[in-house]
Amino acid sequence: MIIRTTPWLFRYIFPKTVNAIALFPVVLVRNSKLKDDKRLLVHEKIHHKQQLELLVIPFYILYILEYTWFRVAGNGHDSAYRKISFEREAYTHDADPHYVEKRKAFAMWR
């Protein structure tokens, strides 16, 4: 996993609530302090595993489709984001530093 600090990208493109984003094979973080945030890195590693399982591009397509589905269903941004299957798995297991090694394939849909 390659970690890059890109404050300019986060300043101009992403909302202030976004601290990191996994764009395989890189994780972009808002500032250098976040490179040491273990929980954040586990969260992003889970997304890398998900991206690899779906051969990267389909991951992003499904991610956007799920988010759109939940928004159309009447959820606000935060609620729709938290309901995405990829995010549910990542938030549920990001406190476990060993989860990525023991994770079963396609766990986001189990």
C-alpha cells in the first residue's frame, strides 16, 4: 500500500469530512499525521481488498450505484454513505488490525 499526502487535493476536491481515500494502489491522506492512524489505514486496506476482488473499476461503479440508490431512497449524504456495503464492512472491522489477513473473499456481501 502506497500512502501519499495530498493536502491540495483534499482542500479543493473533497469535503472537510474526508480524511483519506483508497484509489488502488494508493491511499491518499489529507495530512501527514494521518499516515500513522492505524484504524484509518486498516479501513483503507479493507477497501483495497474489496477493489482487488472486484478488479478495481467495478468496485467504483458499484460504490457509486449503491450510494445513488440510498440517496434516491431518501437518505441524507452521511446515512447513504454509511449504508454502502463496502463502508459497512470497513467501519465494522477497522478496529481489528488483523482483519485484512483473516478476511474472507467478498465479505462485504456476507
